[in-house]
Amino acid sequence: MPQIPKFLFKNDTRDDLVIAPALFIIDAQNCFISPKGSYGEMGFETKKYETAVPTMANAVKKARRLGMPIFFSKAVREASGLDNLDRVHKILPKARRERIRRTPLCVRGTWDSEIIKEITADPQKDYIVEKRRDSAFYGTELEVWLKALGIDTLVFAGIDTAICVESTLRDAFNVGYDVILLSDATASLNTSHYSGTLEKVGANFGLVMTTDAFFAKLKKNEDKKGNG
């Protein structure tokens, strides 16, 4: 098993911390971001998601350079619709129910479900979590992998800020992980929802900062004892 690097993290409110972080890119898939994906075909303003792509790609590049583990989540559905939300929920927001009924989203094994080419996941080095609900913790192997690797801090990017990013971040916090949200590497179709998530995360769960600010606060921990 590869040794997971630990870093000194310059914290503004207390002494520098030693953390074992992983970058977590949520749902950066053709379905949501590409104009030719399911969301684009349904008329959603995918350009709002596209604005975060260069910064997401930059975060991945910086994390790779440091040897930081990178996780990607992929929303997937079966072609049969067996795992659609309306199979188990009698009550759903109208907009969400209509999306499900209009077109199959992120069908497993299709181009629609794949991670966008601008942010390439390396299946030999990265960790790809397929999920069927908003949170990447629900019904997946994610927590087993994190514990096995010794990760203690999750750094979030991806889309949608107020849905799958926030759902996964909250679950991470509630099961004991420290959480950081990269404000310029995430996006929402609804500007007020985006702002609301940033406000809630910063007030209640963890840190909110830009990608450059986060990586500027990191320094490789050279203490062999502290580095495990």
C-alpha cells in the first residue's frame, strides 16, 4: 500500500496542523458539464458548471504534484431505472421528479457517466467511487478506503455545490473527517444555493477557501515520526 503523505497546514486560528488530506472531485461528469450531456440536452445552463472546470483541473494537477490521494465520485444509474429516486420516494421536488422522467441520467457504462476529459482520472492511481445517491458515502466503499489509507481531511471540489458536494461534505464531517471546500473549484446552477452552501460550510463544518489559498498553506511534513 502506498505511503500517504502528511502535510503541515497553516491554520489561521491555531498552531499549524499535521493533516493527511485527499482531494475529492464530486461528479465532474459529461452528463452534467458537457453541453452534449444529459443536462445540456435538457436545456440546463451547463456553462455555470463549466466555469469551475479549469480550477478543478488545477487542483488535480497540484494534488498530483504533491502525491496527495485523489478521489472522484461518479453518479451512476442502471439503464433499467431500477435505482432511480422515484422507485423509493413517494415525495420528491417537482423539478427533480421531472428530470428523472425526461431522460436517463448517467447510465452506467455510457459516455454520459464518464468523467470529463479536462479532468482525467487515473484508474491506476486515483480512487473512483460510483454512487447512486447524492452523498458519496451512502452505499459505497468510500469510508473503507479512507480508513485504509489513513486519510483524515477531505478537500472538496466539483458539482453541484449545494447538492452532491454539500451532501458528501456533511456526511464526511459527521463521521469524523475534517472538511475543506474549494470555493472556486465548485459550482451550482443556482447562484444563491452556491452562496448558501459556502456560508453554511464556513459557519458550521469546516473551512472555505480558494484553491490557490489552500495549496499555499500546505508544506510537506518532514517529521518521519509524524508522517507515520
